[in-house]
Amino acid sequence: MPLLEGKKALIFGVANHRSIAWSIAQSLAGEGAQLILTYQERMEKYVRELAAKIPGTEVIPCDVQSDEDLDNAFAKTGEIFGGNLDILIHAVAFAPLRS
């Protein structure tokens, strides 16, 4: 039996296939966790493409700089997971481009 079978995880910070959050998502799914990935509007296409690689993975919009978006993300997570949440990953990062 996988270590995280039946566990439910919400992951913030997936932007592309190089994201630490994406590696975490793959590891959690590999151990049986059910996932929800959040995305910033400009990253939606990439996050949806990655989520499609893990069957059953849901995606929801969330800009972590918006209290309203955060409230909505947790409300939607509660609906999807039936009020249960076992794992929360915050892997949101920003680094300015070098000039």
C-alpha cells in the first residue's frame, strides 16, 4: 500500500515542469495522494498540462497575493475533498530576472 494512499494534498507554486512544487506533486502522487494544484492566471495553461499527467488531479485558480483568491481556493478545496485536507504545500517563489 502506498504511503500516502487516501491522503489529500493542496499544492501552491506549480508554474512549470521545473518547479519544485511540480516535483513535490509527482512524489506525493507516486505515493498515492490525491492532488489539487493551484495556478496563477498567467500559468494556467502550463499547470493544466502538468495536472493532466497525474490522473484525478484537479486545478483551481489562486493568486496568493489575494485574500479573496485564497479564501476561494480553500473553499473549493473543501468541496472537492469533502472537507478533508491532509497536506498543504507552499512552494511559491519569485526571483527577478537578471539583467
